[in-house]
Amino acid sequence: MSRISNFQTGSGGRVMWESNCNFEGHDYRSMRATQYVCGDVCANDASCTHWTWSQYIGGTGWFKTGDRSTKTAEWGTNCGYVIACSSQQGQSAAPNSGLSSSEMTAALQHSQDQANNCKMTHVGSSRSKVGYRIQAQGYRFATAAENVAAGQKTVEQVIISCLAKVLCPIDYAIYWTQDFGRAIE
């Protein structure tokens, strides 16, 4: 990863982020999330200019709009800002797709289930499949799909693995899931 001061690029070069930092104020929304998705969420949201992630309630992203306030040091947090919007938006097979908290909750729970059972699969330990899991979180969909990955330490590594279709029968320590859907209109 390239470095500019203490910030590193992330989310496919669309954002800059840093550990142990905070941007105060300018919040317009928040969501429970892991620190690794905040850059993608912000870069895919036209209103979002920067964010802070904290360990509040197990992990919360605070999405902000407008000019960035002065960065402050705060241990255990992450912060970042958008440098480029998604060039792929509008070009995908599902142009209305975006991240929803329902999909993210279903994905997080499936990743935890996989980790608890040391098994990477699209079928949950309760035999649930992606459609059932996201619907159980309140997401009404017309179509749904899922990527699962394991063993990677960063989102960038997950994307590379998914694109390369690298799936080996190995015991992993870290499990990732991303759920996609197209809402019923």
C-alpha cells in the first residue's frame, strides 16, 4: 500500500484511511459495521466525504459530509476520506445495488457462523442460504448473490481471491462474506 503522511490508500484506491484517528462532527448517519467496510460504504455514497469508525456497540461507522474537521488521535479507531468515487457504479449487472445494513448484518452473521464451524460454504450451519439469511434481516429482494472467502487479512486480498476464484480446502482463521441483492421496487 502506498502511504501519504500516515494515511494509506484503500477500497481500490478510492479512499485514504488511517488507524487511531478521529474526525469530529459532520455526522449524517451511522451504521454497525466492521472497520473494513467503511471506506467502501463512504465511496459508494454520494453524500459521504469522510468517516470515523469506533468500537462502539461492537463496531460503528460514523459517516460524515462536508469539509473534514481536524484529525485527532484516538486509540482503537479508524478514519478516512474519499479521494475518488466508484468508477464502476452504473456499469454493473445490478446498477441499483448498494450496501444495506440488512445485507451487511446477514453477511456478518454468516461469517461468524463459518468461523465458529471452521468451514467456508454458502450454506449456513442451520442449512440456511443467502436468500433466507438476508430476508430474515428484513431485506426484500428480487435477486440475491453472495461471495464467501477465508484466510485473507484485508478486503483487497479478498477481492483478489474472489476475482481469481482461488478456493483451497484449508483451515482458515478469518472468514469474509459479502451479500448482494436487488431490492424489489
